[in-house]
Amino acid sequence: WLCPFRFCPGAPVRRSDSPRAPFAARLHRFDALGRVSSLCCIVVTDNRTGRGGWTQQAPGQHERRVGRSICLPACLGYMREAQRLNKMPAKRQASESKEELLELDNVKVAAMVLHEALQQRHYPKFPAHVDTWVTYRRYHYLKTWSRYAVGTLLVLTLFETPMWCKDQADSGGIWEFRSSDKICARWGDGPASSELPMSGLPFLPLGVGLLIEYIMLTIILARIFLAAKLHGYFRDIGACYTSNGAMILDYLMILLGFSDLFYVSFFPNANVRIAPFVRFGLAVSIPWIRAVVVSFARVVRAVVTIGLFLVGTVLIWAWIGAMVFDDLTQEDRNGTPINQGFENFGKSTYTMFATMTTAVLPDALTTSYSHDKAFLFFWLPFVFLACCIFSQVILATVYNEYGEQISEGLKVGHANRVKGVKVTFEYLKSAMKETKGGKQRDVVHFERFQELARTMREFHPSVPEEKLIRICFEALDDDKSETLCVNEFHDMSELLQTRFLVTKRDSEVRKSLEGTAAGETLKWWMTTGEDGPDFGCAPPPWVRSHFEGSPFDRFMSAVLGLNVCWLVVESIYDLNDIPEPNRFLWIDFLFTFAYILEVLVKLSWWSWSEYWKSNDNRFDFLTTVVLAVAGIAFLCFDLDHVVMRYLNLLRLGRLFKALNYIE
């Protein structure tokens, strides 16, 4: 039941006459394609009694008698393995037998290797125990939910009641929703609720916030436990799935998070919490946030030297300025003291630092320079060193360091991906080489690749459907051999992390009018007449759309240009307080009608799913619907003209579309 092999009829069996000698029976494993992968099963027996091996009792169980069996990937060396097992204690033999029988098949190991490779990670070894597969799937499932949980905690910081607000327990309880200006009012000499610059929107009550935080931290804790378990499987084979520093940080943050939660749960009137720091620490587990933190640390390390030179320059000039200006008590012609900002070393340091940032230039030096032109020799060297040299060098260092990090990350990620794909190919390749391109090559059968895709879909839902995989495979398989060489396998592996959006291109109106005069007219309006495949309204960036440059596209561009000119005219009337004639409103309705016509014509050519795929179409549709509803409300329900004017501002968003036609 545990061993996935079966005896092949007529398989040769070699038996020894010596007592307790092993014999070998050739076994065969049949994969999904019916191909045979030959292996050996060593059965240690006692030839004097004829007893040994294992018997099948129930699914997942074996009964140990005298000897034991072990499945090996090849027949070589089976004698030495059997002799080693005969010398082991019975309990240890039984333990090793169970572990070796419970091994993953190559497809599942290949799925893990390829999944890590597509994430630009590679590990020299992968555990083959079945529990690794279960843990791996659960970990990556919870990993996605853990990121949502961290994001929820970060958003919760914006809506939970601040700690400086009024005592929750004495102001209505921890479950009551109240406006922010009331709940944050202070007693005694504090400001009244009317004086607080609050929005008035209700804060989340403390109880609701704590309940959400308990749920989110529990999800993150489950992810950390699974990560530790998976890390243990890798550590058993001498590998490392995650760094020890990351594990320690996760344990520390989750411990502090729950400690803070328990404290606030028992003492709701506490005025101090460490939750914001814990949430940022947990956010480091998200890859792009971790990349930002690593980049910041690397950049800081790179600019330390030049930063020390800059700080030293500021301090030296601050000391010189304090020594020089301290005794100058005169005033300039405007009555400003000459030593303003240099009364002591602290103020002098602040002045020189502000000058280094150019925030107070030239105000900081005008008083001293107007008093004596010789002070120019004090200011010019500092401005040259601090503003023109050190500050620019720091910016250049930051840019170069960040660029190098991005370049190194891309190189390492590409190398890891190539290694992982090659290892995956080795796991899945056929036992027999086949002729492909006139050469004997290792190949992977397409059915084997589809099995890999189905396996990866268990923890990577974005893997394309088998129909799409078949379409892409047929485009790559020039010789129709139904196999993949290593280069083709690499291209197909990239396909597994590609997101596809499949839509129906043509609308029902377009299909019904096909072949008629109206259909030909609609086609003339909506296409340029160029040859080649039509990729719809949102083709890839490297493919020119058949709609761009069509008569209808040029017509709507002209309407957009007229709308821009009309908005300029309306703004002139508005800025100069000139009363607008009533016909202005009807001209606005005319442009709204033109935009409604645009939506209807496009939907008569493309299907709704194809139309909605374009972000420009989404914006056009939403603004058109809002303007149309506002126009109907103005005509039928006497909508305020001021409200209509504010809604017309939505048309300004269409002006950005005009930038697409500027080259």
C-alpha cells in the first residue's frame, strides 16, 4: 500500500543459498504514460525459514517479521545496503523503512523546485518526505493570507482609536461607535471637541480593533509555525529554507504582538502600545517591503563615510561661526542682529545645517555679508563643500548603490531561475533520450508537463488552464513530437507564472451584422483596414491596435479637442465672473451625449468583457454614466446647477487622454 511499485510478471529473481542473505526482485513503476521505470526492491530474508520481508495488512501499514524491504532508485549497491540493514536494531530498521517508503514522487518535488525557481529562489536540496509536500502547500496557502493579515493590521492603524483619546471605559465602553471629535475630547484643561481638527468620522471601538487584531495575528502565527516546520525539513537534509534572522524576527514580533494584545485586553485604559512597531516588523515578511528595508540598510552603509565628512564640515563651520559672531552685537540697517542664528554653538549648528540643505539661502548670510563683505570668505567655502560637493556625492552614492543592488538582484534571480528550471527538467525527463531537431536529447513529455502544472495549481492558483498550456505548447512544438527539450521546457516554465485573461472579443451586435452593409460600415468606422490579427481594444504593448487611427478614433479625438477648448472658454467666464448663458449648459449636454455615443458604439463592436479589459474604457464608462445620471437628474428633478458644475469637473480626467496623442 505504501510502496508504489508492483512485481512485473516474469521478473528475474536472484536468491542466495547462504542464511539471512538478501535476494533482489526487479520491480517496475508505471507512470501516467505507461512508461516503465526499472527499480529494485531488496528483501532481507532468513533462507533457513523462508520468512522475511513485509506483508500488506491495511492501507498505510506494514507488518515487520524477520527481515525488511527497501525501495532503491537503482539496483547498484543493493547488496551493501542489505548487509548494513541486517546489522541494525529492529526498531531502527522499521523506522528507516517507513521513512524511505513515504517518499514524494518526482512530479511533486519538481513542482516545489519550479515554484521556488519562478520566485527567483533556488535550494541545493529538497526534502522528499511526504509531510514536506503537505506542509509546503499549507505554508504557501497561509502565506498569501498572512500578507492580507499584515496589510489589514497596517490599515487598522488608521482607523483604530488613538491612545491619546479619551478613556474608553469611562466614555461608553469598548464596543461603542462614536465620532472621532467626541471620543477624543479631553477633560479638564484640554481642548473641547469643537476645537479638535478631526474629521468627525467614527473610530473603530477598542473592542472591535482588538478582535480584528487577534484574528490577524492568529493567521500570521499559523504561517510562522508552518514556516518553522518547513525549515526543519530542509535543515534535516543540510539545507536552509529561510534565514535564522528572519525566523527570529518573526518569533519576536509575534510574541510582542500577542503580549501587547493581552496587556490592552486586561488594561483597556493603557496609554502606551507597541502595536505600530510590531506591525511594521511583521510587514518585513512581505517581499517588496523586505527589499525596501534591505535597500535602505545597504544605502545607509554606503553613505556612512561621506556622511561623516558632511557632518564634520557642518560642526567645524558651526564652531567657527559661533566663535566669530558671538561678540558681534551690531545690527544691520533693517535692525536685524548680525549674529542672529549664531548666539551659541547649538543655534550655530542648526543654522549651518539649514544652510547645507539650502532651505535658508541666501537669508542666512545676508545680514553678515551686508555688514562686512569679508564674511564672504566664511560662507563660500562652506556652501561649496556642503552644498556642491558632499550633498551631491551622497545623492550619487545612493543612486549608484541602489542601481547596483537592482542589477545584482536581477542577476542572482535569473541565475536561480535557470538552475531551478534545469533541476526540474532533470526530475521530469524521460528515461530514454529521443531524437529532437536531428539530435539525441533528453526530453520531457507534454503529458508529464501537464501533470506538473496540475500539481503546482494546488498551491499556485494562477497557473494557466490546460487548454492554454496546450495552445502555447503547440506554438513551441515545431516538430510535433509532443516532447520538450530543455530550452522549450524553460519557455513553458515561464508560462506557469503568466496570468491570462481570456475574453470574447466580438459583441453580439457585431456578429449579427457581419456580412451586411451596416456591418461593413461599422467595420470601416472601427478599424484601420490593416492586415494581420485583431487583438481587440487592449493589445500587448508591442502590437498596434486596429482601432487606433480608425475614423471613429479620429472623430472622438476631435470631440475631445473641442471639449478642451470649450472648458477653456467656460473657465474664462468663471474666473472673470461673467454670467454664463443658458446655451452653455446645453453644449455641456451635447458633449455628454457624444461620450454616451462613444460607449454605445464601442460596445456594439467589442463584447463587454473585452471592453472592460481596457483601463481607459473603464474610466470613460464610469465618468459617462455619472455625467448622464447627473444630466437626467438636472432635467427631471431640478438638480442644483452648482452640483452639476462640480460633476462636470469629471470631464477634466478625459483631458489626460489627449496626452496619449502627443509625441
